[in-house]
Amino acid sequence: MATALGLRHEGGNPMDGSDIARPARILIDRTGRILWSDISENYRVRPLPEQILKEVAPLVNRTP
């Protein structure tokens, strides 16, 4: 799944150089469409929950 979504970080494991998945948050609707995503380049950098909620609230609170 990580490769299919473009999240694979080749050689990203600092311990042994193996591949790892980049940290990501992905909001997907019922049809499978990606509405929002946040992908970190650095596995140590992740957004605060408040930041995520602020960004996705307009997407989930809209009327279809």
C-alpha cells in the first residue's frame, strides 16, 4: 500500500538503510477518492492534531 500511494522512502531507515513508509495522514471519502493528504518527508516531523482538524474540517463539514 505504501508503494501504491507513493509513501515508500527507499533507504529511509537510519538504522540499517532499509525502506520505510513515510508518515502520512490521508482523508478518503466513501468512493475511495483522496480528499486531503499530508505526507512528511522526515519521519520525525508530524503535524499536531489541531492542525489536521483545522485543514480537514471544511472538507468533512460540507453538505453534498
